[in-house]
Amino acid sequence: MSQEPTLTPAAPEGEDYLERRALRRGSAGWVLLTGLGVAYVVSGDYSGWNFGLAEGGFGGLAIAMVLMGAMYACMVFALAELSSILPTAGGGYGFARRALGPWGGFLTGTAILIEYVLAPAAIVIFIGDYVESLGLFGLESGWPMYLVCFAIFLGIHLWGVGEALRFSFVVTGIAVAALIVFALAALPDFSFASLDDIPVDTAAAGSNSWLPFGLLGIWAAFPFGMWFFLGVEGVPLAAEETKDPARTLPKAIRWSMGILVVLAVVTFFAAAGARGSAAIQEAGNPLVEALQPNGKATTLSRIVNYAGLAGLVASFFSLIYAGSRQLFALSRAGYLPRFLSLTSGRKAPYLGLLVPGTIGFLLAAISGNGARMLNIAVFGATISYALMSLSHIVLRRREPELERPYRTPGGVLTSSVALVLACAALVATFLVDVTAALIALAVYVVALGYFGLYSRKRLVATAPEEEFAALAAAEAELARD
């Protein structure tokens, strides 16, 4: 994209530079990684998606969910190929670095970081609200609750990646099991007539009972259709801590996406069909609302309520992990201050955990606006999706002979579909929350200023993602000679 910056020719802080920035190898197999992929997303099945009913109605949100599901499916197939080529903690940043140069790598990595720093800040607020609504030990939502959550779950991550992923797997299993229980419990009350019961806005172009807010409502529902899948793209960030990553990562990514598609369809239809789209479109806890037609709590609704808390914990916990690995990779390569990539005796990037954790806590404590922070996270996510999909297209075109242990079905056609839909989703974020989109853009401008004025001339040549890109440049130079 631009002229290559001058890379640091040797380890800038001594020969042990990379040794002091090493993660624990071989800590996870494909089962734990599949659990991680589901954990990133599972809280979105319990709440948030239903606000899309207020934007597009049942039909609008259903179409948005299908289109966004197609975007994620196409993208994760592309990511499966890219992660088999370059299995490092950089994930999307590493892929874009090779395909689009240092500017493309930084743009992608920053977008991913925005997503994974803002999303936990939003989810911890939702956890506090859940705990308060459940009346657990008389606790109230607020900064003390947020501080405890960050302290406990950061502590588990600092303990070690193997322990962290096993904890996440168990909590995710509870949340998924409860979704199945919910669907079975809602089935007796299911009615097709309940799906399209939102009043029609006759002034909207193309409106009807299935599209009460017209054709534009479909587009406005895109960000909420994403909530069923948002975060699954983070699986490749575990590459350096994975057994046989070239084989394991593609398998885990595909399984995660398959499970999430099933959960999305089952949850969406069961909740709207049991209670009615109108009744749950603004509910903070739509699954519980669907099981309480008279407003009275039942045993099943309590179980689902507690499981919703488990789902939030699973996503909060796993997103902290993803953010720390993206920050670790960008810092190790010199895009961000290098000290942030130092690892502890247990091979955990302790500053990569503590710094974004502190930022997330402060954002939650000061703002208290979880919905807006999630919208900012979605904005960052859509930018990264477009750039990662573009990276797949560029590498397929420019380096067709590159060894690919896994190849994306459909090739560039698949990633092109993901690219187009990601761009559409990016524009849709402005339809939902212009302020959130502008805040994300402002963060981007500051980050780009730091990179352009300072860090782009101080990149570390020995970082895996930079070595991979340098190898490509050397091969291209030899080919020209």
C-alpha cells in the first residue's frame, strides 16, 4: 500500500527479545479452540440481537441475520486458509501485513483491537445489570462490580492460557446447554402468527407485516444480525498457543461457525415465536421474557436467566483473551510500545492483559453506556472484516503458489462476498448510531497519527509477522531480478 518502513534489523532490546515475549506453545487443541470461538459470541444469543426487531421487524432481522451469517461464513473460510499459512498471534494483523503492507496491517490490527477492548467494557456493564436483576447477594451494578469482574477474570488469564481456556469451555458449555433447554421449553408456545406482530409503518418504502419498517429496515438491522456471530473471527489469535495450528485452526473455525449458526436460528425463532416479536423487541433479557408470558418467573425462566449470566461471563472472559493477544502481537512487532508484549513466567502477556483491562474498566465505570460501546466495537469489527477479506483476495491473486495447507472453498469468490457484505455492514453502523461510528473514527485517527509519526519506522524485523512479510518482499525482489 505504501513504501516499506525501515525495520529494526535485530532484536532491539538484546538477543532475548523474543524469548521474553513467548507464549505457551501447544496449550489448546481444536476442541478448546472451538469452545473459544463459541464463547466469543454466545452472550449475543441471550440479548442484544432482539433490538434489531425494532429496526427491521422479524423479516428484516431475519434477512439481516442470513446476510451477516453469510458474511461471517465466507470470512471464516478465508481466515481458515490465512491462519494455516501464517499461524501466529497476530491473526488478522499478520494476514493484512503480508497482503497490504505495514499500513494495512496496522489498520486491521487497530480495528480488531477497538473491537476487543470495547466489547468487554460493554459486556461487564451487562454482567452488572444481570447480577443486580437476579438479586445475587444484594449486589448492585456499578464500578465496584466491574472492578471485581475484571480483577477475577484477568487473574485467571494471568494464571495461564490452558487454565483460562478450560474455564471458558466449561462456562460456555453451560450457556449453550441452557439455550437448548430454552428452545425446547419455548416450543409448545410457538406460533407463526407471533413472528410478524409488530405494527407496520405504512410510510416506509416496501413495508408489510414481515418488513414493518420497509426495505431500509433490513439494512438498519445488519449490526444486530451480527450479534449472533460477532467475535468468532478471534479464533486465529490463539495460533501460537495451539497444537498443530495449520490443521487445528481451520477445523476449530469451521466447527465454531457451524455451532453458532444452529444456535442463532434456534434462538431467534424460538424467542420471537413463543412470545411475539413486539413483546421482546426492546427487552433487555428477551429469552426470559419469552418464557414469562404473564410476567411471572418460572423455574425454567430462572434457569435461563442464570445461564444468560454464564453466557455473558464466557464472552467477557474470551474477549479479554483475544484483545490481549492482538495487543501482544502489535506490540511485539513494534506497532505499539514494545514493553506491552512482555510475558510472565507463566507465558502470559501480563501487560497485554492489564492495560486493555484497565482501559475497559475505566470506560465502563465512566460511561456506563454498554450499548454505545458495543456499537463502537461493531464499527471496528466491520473495518477489520473488510480488510481481512481483501487480504485473502490479494494473496490469492499475487501469491498463487504460496503453500496453503487449507484452501477456502470457492476461493476469491467466497472472500469477495465477505468483503462486499462487510462494507455494507460498516455503512449500516451509521444508520444505527452515528455518534458511536464517529467516536471509533476519532480513535482511529489518533492511532494512525501515532503509527505514521512514530512507530512505523521502528518495526521489529524479527517478529514472526514481519519476517513473513519480509520473506515475501525478498522473493518478489528475486523474481524481478
